[in-house]
Amino acid sequence: MLAVVLVGAVVIPSRAFSQQAQHCSGPGCHAHGSILWTTGLAGSWLAENGVAGTVPSVGQAYAASGGDLAVFGEGLKVTGFELHTGIQVWQTVLSGVPDGSAIVGVRAFADVVAIGVQPPAGVTPERDEVMLSATTGEQIRTYPAAAYGGAIAADSSGTVVVGPTAVTAYANSTGKVLWSRASGPPGQTWRVFGQYAYVAQADGPSGVLLVRRITLSNGAVQVLRPSANAVYPGTLTAVIDGVMLFSEGGDLYAYSGETGGFLWQRGSSALELADAGSGAVYLASGNSLSGVAVRSKTVLSRAALSVADSLYWVTNGVALGLDQNALGDAWGYDLVTHRVLWTSAALPWPHFFIDLSGLGGSATSADDVVLLATCAVVGTTTATGTAPACVRPELAAVLI
């Protein structure tokens, strides 16, 4: 999935005929593609060609938005900004974690912020989930988590965490376990849709033995199976509109997230984008990109597969595209009409923040802002074959 999301950017042919939006700057902007704010980033950064874009010279950086807050983390430092103004409201350096730890994920909820921290090799647990107040940035609690787990639901009173072998809810005030449900052996794949966590228990190379649908509010568990003596094919790729999607050998399979029963299958189809807002997925097959309603298998749209090479995220049928390198910008592409609806001002060397969980990263379905790292001024290349230094790295908020 990461390879699918982080694909290269190309210019869509129809883009040349699209109309440029009238941009403005600042929190009073309402035009799509307007840059609401930018703020400088500390540390040493590079201006990489291709999909990497503006990245730290050492380690990685993470960003997410939620609850009218934009959050940026790198190293052990976390900064919170007002989402639509860019005003810094707090900054925290994480404490109480093992020496040599580093941030590996940021997820922003309405009342709290979850920071995934990876300790050095050989230290357990594989990941600490450090909870911060969204208002002050103050550290609240630290919970053990799986390497690719962490907080999947949280508010001021409690946090639900995917751990190595269980999904557990904690009380933030005391750290007390409110409920805990086994999720199978370590390394199970999980996805969140609405008020449910879907945890797939793999059965070796043969597929997924069962899926546990866990209600996030109270820990109630429903075990989903395809049928007697059968397994779900491949791996759990996504859950959209209550439909579980499994990928195996280039084929896509859909099963009900309520009953576990089979719904439909598409041969030679790869999941490129998922649109939680419209209950659709966009599948690459042959030379086309098809938008398919997950509940009915109805084909909603078709576009040239080359379109997908530039797209990073989609909501309600409009996809976010990014151009790369020094002439980069962001744009919105209507997958039904095949038109570019808006473009941003220049965003050289744009970088899109990714969290494969779908719970963090540059864009969320709940917000109208995308967060991008950009390089306003490029320096000189220090060695042959390496990317030039970024003299002025920035975090930019773009209205989408």
C-alpha cells in the first residue's frame, strides 16, 4: 500500500486546460488551493527529487491534524499549531522515554494527541504511545503499543491502543485498564472504520482465519468468518463503508463488515485510493482507474490509469494531486469529470506525510486542510549524488 500511495507525480494532460483558482494567503482565505499559512522548520533538511520532497537529513518527520490542531513531530520534539491560522500554541520535548528513542507517528484527536515513539533496538515494548493534551501539549500518559499499532481512538477520558497481542482501553486520568481484548499473535493487520476496529488474524500463508470486530466504546467483540472451514484471502487492505477488502495475488475481494459474508470479487485489480466520504474505492486494472462503490460493486467512474501516478488522497470523488520538485504544487482532480478543479500556488519540493493506518498524515476526511513540508530556498549540494540542502524548510497548510 505504501508503494501505491507514494507513487511518482506526473502532469495530467487535461490539467493544461484547467482554470487557476484565485489564491490568497492567510486564515481568511476560502478559495481551494490557497495557502493558509507557512512556518519555518528547525534542523537540517534536504530537497529530494521525486516523491520524497522536503525531508530531514537524518530520521523522519511526521504531521497530522485533528480537532482544529495541526501537529508536527520530529526527533522527540512535538509542536502544536492552530490548524487554520498556523499560530503556535505549544511545543513539547518528550520525556520519560528510553535514550535513543525517536518519534515514528503522530495522530491528532479532538482532545488529545498520540505520539508513537520507537525505542532503540532490543528495548521493549516495540512502541510507546505518548499521550499529550491537545490544549497544552502536556504529557498525560504513556501506553505500550505494537510496532505498527498505537492509539486508534482517544478523548480526554480514555485511549484505545493496539498492542502486540491485544486491543486495550485505558483511563487517561489513572492509566487503569478499562477493557482488553485479545487480537491474536503479534503482527496482526488492523483497520478502523467508524466506531469499530477490525483486527485480522492471519493463518500463515493461506490467508486470514478470522476478523475480530471490536467496538471501540466498550470492547464488545464480534468474530467474523467467511464460512465454515474457509479463510479470507490474502491480507486485510482496507475497511470502507463497513466493507472489508482483502488483496491476494493482484485480485481484490470484498466481504461484509457486519456479517463477514462474501460480497464480490474483482480480478486483476489493485487498490489505489479509498474514499471514506463516498464509500468508494479506486482500482487499477489494465489501463484504467475505476471508481467502485464498495457495497454494490457499481462502477462510478473511469479514468486513465496514468492519472493515479499523481494522486495521494481522495474524498467525495475529488483527489489530491501533487507535482514534484522545484515546480511543485497541489491540485484537486475530479475523478468523474476528469477535470482539475483547482491548483495551489507554488509548493516547491512538496512532501506528503503518510501514516498507513489512515489515522494520521497530511490529510484527513474530517479537515479541509492538507499539511505539506516544502522547501522555500534550496542550498548547494554537498557531495556528488546527494540531494541539495534545504536552506528554508517550511510546513505549509493548504486549503483543499
